[in-house]
Amino acid sequence: MKHYLTQDPWNIVEESFHRDYNEITESVMSIGNGRLGGRGSFEEKFSGKTMLGHYVAGVYYPDKTRVGWWKNGYPEYFAKVLNAANWIGIDIDIEYETLDLNTCEVRNFRRVLNMQEGYLERQFVARLKSGKEVEVNAKRFYSIVDDESGAIRYAIKPLNFDAKITITPYIDGAVRNRDANYDETFWDEVRKETAYGEAYIELRTRKTGFHVATGMCVEIEQGGEKVDYQSQPIKYEKYVANRITLDCREGQETVIYKYGVNLSSLNYDSDTLIKEAHKYIQRISRKGFDKMLFEQKQAWADKWKTNDIVIEGDVAAQQGIRFNIFQLNQTYTGEDERLNIGPKGFTGEKYGGSTYWDTEAYCLPFYLSTADQKVARNLLIYRYKQLGKAIENAQKLGFRAGAALYPMVTMNGEECHNEWEITFEEIHRNGAIAYAIFDYVRYTGDEQYLVDYGLEVLIAISRFWSQRVNWSTKKEKYVMLGVTGPNEYENNVNNNWYTNYIAAWTLRYTIEAVNKVKILDQEKYADLIDRIHFREEKEIEKATHIVDTMHFPFDEERQVYLQQDGFLDKELMPVSDIPKGQRPINQNWSWDRILRSCFIKQADVLQGLYFFEHEHGHDFVRKNFDFYEPMTVHESSLSPCVHSILASSLGMKEKAYEMYLRTARLDLDDYNNDTEDGCHITSMAGTWLAVVKGFGGMRVGLELPKEQKEIVKKARKENKTEWVILPPIPQSINYQLVLRPYCPENWQSFSFKIRFRGALLDVITTQQNVTIHNFSKESITLCLYNEEVTIQPESEVTTPIPS
Amino acid sequence: MKHYLTQDPWNIVEESFHRDYNEITESVMSIGNGRLGGRGSFEEKFSGKTMLGHYVAGVYYPDKTRVGWWKNGYPEYFAKVLNAANWIGIDIDIEYETLDLNTCEVRNFRRVLNMQEGYLERQFVARLKSGKEVEVNAKRFYSIVDDESGAIRYAIKPLNFDAKITITPYIDGAVRNRDANYDETFWDEVRKETAYGEAYIELRTRKTGFHVATGMCVEIEQGGEKVDYQSQPIKYEKYVANRITLDCREGQETVIYKYGVNLSSLNYDSDTLIKEAHKYIQRISRKGFDKMLFEQKQAWADKWKTNDIVIEGDVAAQQGIRFNIFQLNQTYTGEDERLNIGPKGFTGEKYGGSTYWDTEAYCLPFYLSTADQKVARNLLIYRYKQLGKAIENAQKLGFRAGAALYPMVTMNGEECHNEWEITFEEIHRNGAIAYAIFDYVRYTGDEQYLVDYGLEVLIAISRFWSQRVNWSTKKEKYVMLGVTGPNEYENNVNNNWYTNYIAAWTLRYTIEAVNKVKILDQEKYADLIDRIHFREEKEIEKATHIVDTMHFPFDEERQVYLQQDGFLDKELMPVSDIPKGQRPINQNWSWDRILRSCFIKQADVLQGLYFFEHEHGHDFVRKNFDFYEPMTVHESSLSPCVHSILASSLGMKEKAYEMYLRTARLDLDDYNNDTEDGCHITSMAGTWLAVVKGFGGMRVGLELPKEQKEIVKKARKENKTEWVILPPIPQSINYQLVLRPYCPENWQSFSFKIRFRGALLDVITTQQNVTIHNFSKESITLCLYNEEVTIQPESEVTTPIPS
């Protein structure tokens, strides 16, 4: 844990330069616009600890897989997020000295990530070895309005001398990936051009053949006036620059405006890239830095209108949650359905790939509630477009007839992960993709999505599950052998409850979806089943048989689901019994010891009860929580949020807050000593969930027709722990927004904004009351503490919090 | 399968040059003497497919571990068998042409591995591009008498020209390991020297700092007379040579004698290495090639006297078994207890390490029966000396109080393997090391070994098992979670029967050994328990509790042990149901599919019933064989021999022969398409076992005191499937040689030689009779087809084979 960053509600502030932490700060202060992004490193040369990283979404390199022992079926490559050309560089030479904060005295240093307005700012005074002092003020952002560009305002002022200062703005494509498996370089140069104050370089990725043109143009002001300057073009291998020498006087500020663009062949014909880059840069430089920044601020203000969470009485928490929301919005905007949410976003390159099940399980609900419906929809469409690859992936593992297994890690739909117990066995991810469709349709009511895309994906996933289970003559049940559940501290287990449940649930939901689509659009349904050779009767019969006779490990005595077969053979003990100094166990225990222990890395049975809370009684969830929570070490950043949400829902407020704290400031405080590699982008969504679904108790609840309601009620009475098969629902189901907010003790109040089906609400919770403001032009009826409440357009209701 | 090698009872013969198979032939024709060895490659330059490999036993490099995803506990390095300096090289230049069989026409080519006499020979006529023809005849061997040296006789004769021929005998230390993880080189040069007709180079391994001096000396004969020659010394980086130019006349043979030595700092002070090498080479060159070869032949004749297996009526089988015996004797001689039996011996470098559980489970019985007792004893002492490392290894995995886990792969006792499911979980290897002590004592009667070394190892291994199990409150039994059994097509399973059984057996045997050692040498016992802090009462009490209440998965219906918990949840089907073209499954199925299938890589439950046949009824073994055999794919070369032996013992002669054939000519026929990497040395012992323990029915049987006999008899009657705890046996147990030979249908007869407690026997089995010849000066009483038979000194008995 590190506490060197200043706590502030809207800014991340580094006061005075922390050399040793520089790579951590660079991660935290990363900026991006969903299409481009980069780490918060310096424009001028820095010979100290730094990891330069500038990334272009969707551009990747298929790095040769590295394994110790090859297992049949491993993918040939691991798609790496590519460190692209460094476009921010501006070398500063003052007579014979180079400005380098590693070699000079630094004072008044301040680096600020302004989250409200979306830019990075840095100030300092540097005293060179010669005694010369300069003051620098630099501002940089990636524009979310002109989202293939960024701009820099770099102001430099001699404090105690007059001198010629040489300024060398450059683009450097000779970059390396720190995470490269064999230390290879990934880019080849295609062409480069320089002109007065401008420079362009076009690089091509090896193997994948993506072209990226990076361009810059430079303008200079002295004394507030644009000045003409002499510029000497420089070209090296993969490097272009303009060297500009200026007379600078004591006390006079020289301002360098550097505009950068990055255009890729994902969006342009690669033959025209440099031409287009030139046009683009002309356009933005004409617009100018100030106008660009003004637009940036407005765009961010718009985002915050529907995204912000305000916490009163706890600046650290306020800063933490805004940081998470800010980074999620920087990483993914939903503009382009070919993109997704990398585990490190634009803040680092570790782990590679851009898409994990984190997207569906953790991030989707955030975008569903805070962004336009199309944003979440594009996340679904991304998977829809990769269905063909998922089918190929399943084929490689021996599945047939259109069965799909979505990859563990991917860039273009192909599996990249190479660890058998994960790659081949952590197949519950397939269920999360089905669940995301359900989640989206439930939240938005967009049933047409099922017709157009959703059902096709659901059938393909269901086909996988139908083939993946096998009939156990011993148990007279369907079983699923050799899987890894969400708890990766168990490998190759049999009948992981979560996986079995989400598999059976997928089959159920697919049957429902078939029935629904048949009603909604008979013609499209006929086309679909013809195209994918869906043998309705036979496949549904098999699916129904599996749903009816799936094995779910269960302990009668404790009335809990068992994480997997044989779980009770373990020596059960609470995490608190682990001897001091032995945590985290993944750094202190050998892998086999972890595996045979009862300790749980991340929510597993509880992940299932979080997803399927609506299918289980409250008491039953509580029994499972009480059984599993004490054995959970939360050594995945994706774990505490689920426990926090369940704890909130079970009324265990202290536990909920404790769990919330585990990830609220994960990167800001470098909680796991790994933020220097980049931020934990996807787990940031988990913190948001802990606030909105946990403290806010936000759910989308089934408003069932009467007949169905009776069945559910009866099942609850009988304390049934498994689901209830409902008769087919002829019309669309009505889902309702549900809220049960309470304010954590340590806070005065908190508020969050959510969108729900066209409405925008602000939910403000104090220790006493909850106020819900409806910003929209229509009234909304929701369920607040089990009561139906209607809020008129553009008005609010306030209710005391029930004790 | 390839059949290009000529079948011959005593020789491996390649008639005409098979360029594409050259690396396979090089593996097969490897020669060695237990201390040095190398592949059967050419002396002269060869620009075609070749893998040069010359190895010095015990000299290794700790290559940086390569993994895809690091797991805590993985070793930092993997000890690699080192490709050492090439000492055999002799470049031949005829005017402006280099002799290179890849670029000239070759006729009358013949390469022969003479197994009877222990050398490699090669002849050919080469026609160069210029039309010049030369005849070459080369002989090479590693001396088993002067076991740090080798010698070459290389004769060259111009057939159609007179010319100056330049001969360059060299030593080249600039070699690479093909199996290097990061393509690094492993040797540094220390010094080099040349003299008239001599050259020396001393290299040092990086990191481990082994020094190896390689020396050569050259003599030349023309027309049968030793000639003086002009020699130009050549030195490059890691390379020394003498360039010699000779006038050669049509039809006249020029003979180059090249003597080589390899001395390592394992056996000499590294400061004196080159001096010692010089002395050594002086000595052997004075002895001369012919005398050295004569001694070699005699030494091999001595080995064959106690090793040979003669098969009449099947040349392929005859060649196969002699090849295996030959290679085993080349690989390990038992002279040096620091050495062991690498999986590829001196025939290649793949897999690295020198010691696997293969040594104890497969090789030990071969050396026990065919070599002096000290050879097998040295294999045991090797592990004894590494006990400290095994304790450290267990500590790294969290075990305490002197618990030892022997490594999966090692060179110096440290674990090298890096695949969690093997490294940390394939712990049954620990049991094999305990079993080897039992096996050795049973065979030799050397109970003093228990006193001096064995008990200490047994206690350390037992301590591991006692800590590795845990009490299952659910089962009210001890369980062992998260293991990989011998069948590596199951990973991280619970309660692998074989592992549980050998663990419990180790505890039982340790208790027996404690009681025995207390009787044999009270004083040494007291010293030992004091030194290792053995709390006799407490540790034995715990061990007894585990022995009494260990969980063994068992199927009541089928009356078979279950390979692991949950095995019956699998879809059971015979190997014959695997669709065509999908075998071997490890090349056609993804790993997860293999894991969840019922298919068994190698004997697992059956391995246990082979080791512990004497503790199980015949009918019971049969039931298990009938259950598991059809599901076994034998994709490990260590598997068929176990099935073959059991099939023989169950009277299933056809199955026994079928299984025997699976490995009898594994490398000679390149059965698995991988002999080019080197031969499967340790599995060669398996073939020997299939003949001697299988067809020969050789066992060592318990001659129990009367009281114990009754107990066992009773248990057999009751069809008890688990072991019987016998009351302590006060005196030494008498073990007896047991034989039940039968001759496979395809053979006219076979005979094998074995040593047993000072006796040397030849057991000759025809279709009708068995004749046992006792070569020793004392009579021996053995059990032949359940009858006690006494054979007088230096005489034989013949008995008809019972039908």
C-alpha cells in the first residue's frame, strides 16, 4: 500500500516527484479516449524508471506462445496489446544540456490527472547541472471528440538565463513491448515523411499487417504570439523529428503545441493513411489546442452527468470511485463494436488480449446503467461477430455441429490463453456470455436483440454445454468433468456447481429464447434454424433432459451447494487460521498446497448466487455466504465486489463495506504492488457494482404474470433451493427497476446516477433518507424497499430508509 | 514404423546410406561406457541432417526454466544434459574438395553397431564431384576399460587417383544444445593447447562451473607403417585442431588413429585437468588402438555372460532385446554412485535431468538381476545422498520435520521439472524410492542396507506421506487430495488408488524396517533416531492410524480398485471405440478431452498390482486387469511391459506377447517417430522385465515363517482384496527365487541369465521344457512352477513345462 498521491475529489495529484514510483504514477495517470491511449509519462527525455506505452485499440501482434510443456490444443499465439509509436516526445536541449528530470534538481513538481475535464497536467522547475533553471507546464489529452488524435501544450520558461533552446518534437516507432515472449520487436517501418513543422511515420505490424500512421504537427508561441521557426527534419530508422532552435529569454514563456494523430488500417485504406493523417492533423491544428480542450471538457461533463457517483464524508472513497468511472470511460466508449475492454485498458500491456469474461460479468452492467443502450449492445455484438471463431475454437477441442466455446482471452475471437486448466477448462466463461444477453435484454427490454443476434449465440453455446456434459451411469445424472470454476485455486475438478448451474441455466434460457423468438418473428426464426441447422425438437429434448437431470453437488447437512464433488474431503478452516506472513497464499504457498486447501481465490458458488440470486431463497444464499465467505482469500481483484453486493443484500453492512474497501482504491494505493504494470481496469467495474448494486441495492426484478408468480411463491415456501421451471411466458416479461439503498456508516451520503430504459435517475442516499430524482420527461415506476413508487417527470421523491 | 535397419542377432546394420533417417540412425548407433557417450554420427564433415552429441555423465547446465505462467514453487532451473566438445571430428579435404557424404555420391555404405564387441563401424565409397573416389573404413568406441577415453581408427583409400589429402582432426567446443530453453550456449573456454599431433581444450560450464578437458592425439599409418607427418596447429574460439597434409596414392590405405579423452572436474582437480588429460592420452596411445579394442571386446564378453538373452526363431526379437541390454549397459555401469540413468542416456539431450522414477521402477530390477549387487546398491546410494535435497524440496512445498519429497526429474537432487500437475503432484515417485529399497533388500537379502541407509530414507518418505494425507470428516478416512498418478492422463485427482496404496505401504514397510533395524543394530538405530529427531512412538502411532484408515476407492459391484474418486462418473469405453485416425490421442485430442476421457496413458492401478501382486489374490488382479486393460492406450513406453508381465502371470499369453511387442523394438523401428531425439533408455529395461518377469515368471517370493503363512492363506481364502497386516517378524525373512517360464508361441526357445544372491543361472525355455543351468559353485533351491527344486553346483535340471 502506498499513499503518496494526494486525496482530492476530482483530481489525482502527485505533489513533488516520486522517482521510484514513477511507473506506478504513469499507470494511474494514463489517459485515453476509447480508441487511443497512453501512460502518464513525460514528454521530455527521462533516463529514470519509466515505461513508455502508447496504444491503439484493436491493433495487436500475435506473439509466439511460450509454454514450458506443450499440450495438444494450445493456441499458436498470444495476442499482445501493442506498444505503438511514441507521439508525445519532445526533447529539450538547453545549450549543451538535455532536460531530464532524472539528472537535475526538481522542485515545485506537480502531476495532476484532471478527471472532471479529462486531461493530464504537469508542472515543475528544473535546475540543470549548469545552474540554469527552467519552469515547465505541460498539458496533454486524447480527444474524445476527435478520437484519433491527441494534443499537447508544452510551455517552457527560462528562469535565470537567456539561451538558445533546441526543441525536438518527434515520433519514435522503435518501441518494444515489455511483455514480449521472446523479446522480439513487432513493428516494421513502411514509410515516413517530414515537412515544415510536421512529420509522419507509417508502421506495419509483423504477421498481422496492421498499418498505423502516426503524425504530428508543431506550432510555437512566444510572448503569446505564434512564431515562425527554423525546423530541421530528422529521420532515423522508425523515427522522425523536427529540430527547432529558438532564442529564449529569461522569464519569457515558449509554448510548444504538438498535435498528434494515429490512424490505423482498421478504419482507413492503408494506401491513404499518411494522406489522411495529414488532413486530420490540418483539421485539428486549425481548430487549435484551446478549442479542442474546451470540447474535451464539455464531452467529459456530459459523461459525468450520467456516470457520477458522489460520496460525501470520505474524500478517499470519492476519489477512488471517480477514478474507476473515469478509467472505464477512457477505456471503452462503445463507439466501435470491434473493440473491447482490455484488462489493463490503455495503461499497460500485461496479459495481452482485449477481452476476458470480465467484460460480460463485471463491465457490462456498468455500461448498461451509465451509457447509451448501444454501448452495452456493442459489447454483445462484439461477441456475436466472433461466433464463427468461437465455433472453430470448440471444433479444435473436438466439439461438433455448431457448438461454440468463447475464448478465455482474445483479440479477434481466437483463443490466446495457454494454460490447460484455464484455456480448456475454465469454460464457465461461455455461460457468462449467455448471461450477458439475458442481462442486457432484462435491463433494456430490447427483445428484438434476441431475434437478430442473441438466439444464434445462445443456441451455439447451448450446443457446447449439451456436448460437454456426459451421463454418469453411477450417479444417473448428467455430470461435467474436468473443469476450472471461477475459483482458479481449484483446477480440473468435477462438477463445479457454478459451471454446472450456468450451463443448465443457459439451456433453460435458450429454450425460453427459442419460444420467445418464435412468437416475435416466425420468419426470422425459420431463417435462423435453417441457416444453423437447428434441429429444434431433438436439441430441445436433449437440453430439457440435461436441465432436468443435471448433477448439482449439495450438502444436505449444511444446506449449501458444494463448490465441486469432493469439496467436503478437504480440511475446512477459515482464512483467519492461515498463519501470519503466509498471505497472499499465491505468493507463499506452492500451487499444489493451494489447490488442495479449502481456500477460495474468488467468488465461485457465491458468483453463481450473485448471478442467480433471483432463483434462490434469501436464507439459502445466507447459508452459502456463511459457509464460503470465511474460506475466501480474495486474491483476485474481481472477488470482493461480489461478496460486497451479497453482504449488502443480506444486511451484513460491515462485511459489505470491508469488501468494498478491498478494491475501491486498488490502483491508487497500489494495493497489490503491481500497478506499475498497468491499472486493473475491469475490476474497476466491480467497485462500481459494489456501490450501485451493493449499497444501492439496484436490481432489475421480474414482474411476472400472476400464474408464474404463484409458482415462484410456492417454491419459496417449500424452501426449494433449485430453480423453478416456469411454463412458457407468452408475452414479453416486464422487468422493473428495484432499489434498496442504504448509506455505509462511514459516509454522510452517497449518490449515483443510472439510466434505465430511457430514464435518467439520481439516487441520493443519506443515513436517514433516500431521494430519487427523475431527470426524464416521463414518469417511472420502480420498486423501492419492496414498495412500488412512481416518480413524476423531472421531479423527485424522498423516503426514509427503513430500519 | 521404419524397417530400414537389417535384422541381425548381434549387430545393428544400416546397409546403404539413409540420409533422411540419419538422425534416427545416429540415436540408435550411439555408443557409450557409462561415463562418456555420444551419438553415431560421422567423423568427417556432414552438411546434411545430423545432430552432433557427445556427453559427459554428471556434467550439466542449469538452464533457466521456461514456463507460460509461473506457479509458485516452480524450480528456477531445469538441469540439461550437456552437449560437450565434439572430439570425434576429422575433416578430410582432397585437393579442393571436402569429403561430405551429403554432397557426393555414396556407394557400398554400411554402418554397423557391433553390440557383441561394443564398437561402431562404418564403410563407404564416396565419389566426389571431381570424379575422385575414396574408400573409407571407420571404427570407433568408448572404452569401458579406460572409461574416460575413446578411440577411432579412420582408414581412407583413394580408388582412382593420387593426391595430397589434408586431414584435420579437431576438437570443437563451440557446440549448442538443441534442447536449450533460450538458445543460449552453455560453455566458456578456459584454455587450449596444441602440440605435435595433439590438442587440448578446457571448457567450463556457465553457472555450474564444471571443467571438462578434452584432448586428442593423432597417429598415422600408411602401407601398414606408422609415418611422421607435418602438422599445422589451428586454434579458433573453443576449437583446436591439427592440419596434416599427406601424399596419398591410388589403392594405398592411410589410417588415422585418433585417441580422445574427456576428464572432468568431477574426478580431477580442475587446475590439473589438461596435464592429466595429456598423461591419460599418452597412456592409451601407447597401449594402441588394437589393444584397446581387444580389451573392449573382452569386457563386453564378460558383460554378456551375465546379461544375455537368447531368442531362437525370431531374429527381430533377438536383435531388439540385445539392443536394449546393450544400451542399458552403455548408459549405466554402477561404477560411480553420483551417476544415474538419464531418459536418453548418451543418445540425445531431450528432457534433461538424469534421474526419473524410471530408475527405481524399471531399471533397478534389470541391474539387480544382471550385474554385481553393488550396481543396484549404488542406485540406492545415489538417492540416499540426495536425501537432504529431497527434504529441502519438501520444505519448499510446505512440509516440515524431515519430510522428504524426491524430485520428479533431477541431476543433483534438486527438482527440475516445471509443470505443476507433475512437479508438485506426481508424488507417487516418492513411493517408488521406498519400494526400491524393499525390492533391493528382498532380492539381495542385504538387510544391513536398511541399517546403514535405507531406514533413514524410509522414515523421511513416510514423514512426507503422513503430512500429505488429511483426515476427511466426511469419509472418516484419510484421503490424499490433488495428485497425479502414474497415469498422466489424469491430473490433480483425489485419492489416486496407486498413490494412496504405495503411501500406506511405505508407512507399513517403514514400521517393519524400524522393528528390523532395532533388532539388527540397536546402537545404530539409537544414533539414527537421535540424529533425525524421530519420535518413534508418536510417528509410528500416526503412521499406523493412517495405514488402518486410509481411503482406497473401490467398486463393490465390479470388485476393482478405482483409479481415483469419481472414476465411474466417466463415460467408460474401450480403446477400440476410439474412432480411426484419432490415435495416439495425445496428438489428436486436446488435453481436456484426454483428461475427462476414461483412457489411461500407462499402467496405474495395474502398476500397483504389479508392485504388490503378492498382496492381492490372483482373481482380484484378473478383475482389475480385465477392467483397465481395454481402456489403456499405452502412450507411455513404460506401460506395455507392466501389462505384459501381468498378462503372463494371468496366463493370457497372447496379450502378454502383444504387449511385449509394443516396446521390444521401439527405437530400432522408430515406433513413435521420435527416436531422432534419442533412444528411450529407461523403457528398455521394461522390455527386459517383460521377458524375464513376464515370460520367465521370475519373482522373489516370500518364504514366510509358518505362523505368517497361515494368516496369508486364510486371507486368500476369504478373498480379501487389501493387504494383511502380519505380526512382527522376529528374524530375517527368507526370500526365494521363483520361476514360471513359458515360451511365447512365435519363438522356438528363449533363455535368460540372472544372478541371484551369488548364483548365476541360465534359464532356457523351449516350447516343451525348461532347463536351468547353475553356473555357481553352490547349489541353489528355487521355486519352479510352485515346486521346490534344488540345482547342484555347475549342473542343470530340465523339467517339462506344465500345461
